Amino acid sequence: MTDHNNYSLRKCLQMATCENIFHKILNDLELNPLFSEIKTCISNYINFPEKPLQQKDSEAESWLKWARNRQHLKIISAEIPEGILPDNSPGHLLDVRVFTHRGPDDDIYDNNKDIRDKVARGNCFLSIHSGENRRTRCVIYALKKFTGGLGDDDDRTSGDDFTWKKYFNKPLDAASSIVATRKANGEAAHLSCLKIDDQYIICAGSKNVHLLFKNKEDVTKYVEPRYKIAREVSETVWEALEDMGEEKKNRLLEFLCVTDYTAIFEILHPDHQHVEEFTHLKKPLLQFITWCSNDLVPTESSSLCSMPPHISIEIARYLGLSTVQYDIIGVSDVDPRMSQIRQGYGYEGEVLYFLDSENNVIGLLKKKTIW
């Protein structure tokens, strides 16, 4: 069978699986108060033309070529341990991050629009060098950097209260509603999944370091010190998947495969707390925040998240994930809400997602409590 026929067959199977998953979501969430918005989001996804695999490979290679020529970016390539990929498919994971000699990365993001537009806070690529599974593919593409005013960013000591406007893709007056999510004070965590030779292969990790694995034993193969936090995240991900049961676990992994989404979480760890007390937790807990698309070349009008955050959360809850809490507020209520957050105590704060009239996320803003 030719490569073209192979692709056509895989594409037909993927579309059928995708429609089956989304049909079940719609059927099971029919009584959800947000059903109309959920249905619109799912319809938009199903009707959006899927890129050919060759195009995804080309875009990933082009993105990496661009990154290698940017002095402010660093690419760490690491060989994937034996036994995770198929025997005939040796590969590497490449993590890409903004690089500074010292201090935070705010100045680099503030002063380089191309980096703001293209570099997420979590960028990971899979490169398989040979064999039938040869590919270069983006496997983690997390939230783009967002900011707040002075006092709302860790380590930010320069700039002004309006720097955040650079991180919006439309003017503030284009916003028609706002979704406020509780910031849970945890560490960033990412999850995605792909299928190779009909096996689920999971990618998970922290902001700058990710692992590829099929089971918990695979995680122990990453022994270098740089993997410490990524191992903790991956072990927590695996335990959460196992706790779901086989049916729900496979449903979530299949959803990630067919959508090509990255799931964004905070990991609440009893030993890694900043503001809130997590000592009541017996083990680390994942809290889902939103979905992000692994599409490296989105359309100009694209949302900063692949779905509105409240719809993402409703679907994540359906898929069996623990999530952050959210409120939907009007634009006229944003200033009182920010004042309320600043006067809060005992939690870290909130993230505000600004949505336009078509429910695209046009910008994010974080506001912190006085702690």
C-alpha cells in the first residue's frame, strides 16, 4: 500500500473515531447548562479541516529551524530510553525554552513579538529518525506566556501595569465576556498522547522538561537530575489515569490522540507549596486548567486556547479529570473582580480569560491576592 493510501486510511479512521468521541460527549452532556456552547465548539472542531501529517511534520521542522536561529531560545535534545518507542523507531525528545543567563524571562518575551507569538511555556517535539514511523512532530504546545501588572508576576521588577496588553491578540475592547479561574498555587504540568503502532504513548512533564512513556515503569528510565520534576508529574499523571479505570483512561487518551491537544494542569504537591496549604493531600493532585492545540501555525484569528476555558473544563470533567473552579463574568465587572481578588487572602489568585463575541480567548491576565 502506498504512503498516500496509508495516510488516507489513517485519516478516515481518525475522523470516524473523533466523531464517535464527540458524539458521545454531546449525547452524555445534553442536560449540561452549557450544552449549546459545548455543541458549537465541537461542531467547529469537527468541521475544521485537518492538516495532513506531512504538513504537520514540515511545520514542526520549520519551527525548530527558526528556534535554532534565535539566540534567546535553547533546545535540549535527549534520546528516548529503549523500550518506549517501537524497536525500529529510534527517537529523541526536544524541549525548547526561552534562555536567560540569569533572572526571569520577562524582558525577552516583552521585547520580542515573534517569541511571544510562537513560544509557549512548554514546547516539546518528538523526532523519530528512521523506519515506518519516521516523523518530526510537536507533542506538547502549552499556554503562551501571559502576565499581570507589577505585583502580579513572580520576579518581575520592571515594566509597567500595561505590559500585559502586548500579550493580547486583540484590543481589550474586543472582549465580550470573561472567565475567571482559581489559581491553585501549583506547579505547571502538561499531558498529551499519540498512537504509534496502535499503542498509546504518553507525553507529560513540567514547563521545560517532558518525558515519553507507555507505563509507570518507563518513567523510571529517566534517571538524570533534570528529569526530577517531570518524573513527579509523569508519575502523578499515570496514577490519575489508573485511578480512572480502563474505560475512562482509554477515552481520555483517545481524545488527546484524535484532537492533538495538550492538557494543561497545575500539580498540587504537599512538598511544593507556595501560598496555599496542601498538607491535607496524601499524594500529588492534578487539576485541569484548559486544552491547547499542538498546531504550530494557527490562523490569525485563532484563540489562545483551543476551546473557551469554561467549555474545556466541562469536557475535562466529563472525561474524568479534576479541574479548577471557574466563574463567568461580564466585562463591566472586571475591575470590581480584580479589586476583590487583590483583597483576597489564603489563596494565590485568579487567571482571567478574555473572550471575544465568538468565544475566542484573546488574552489572559493573572491577578494575585495579598496572600
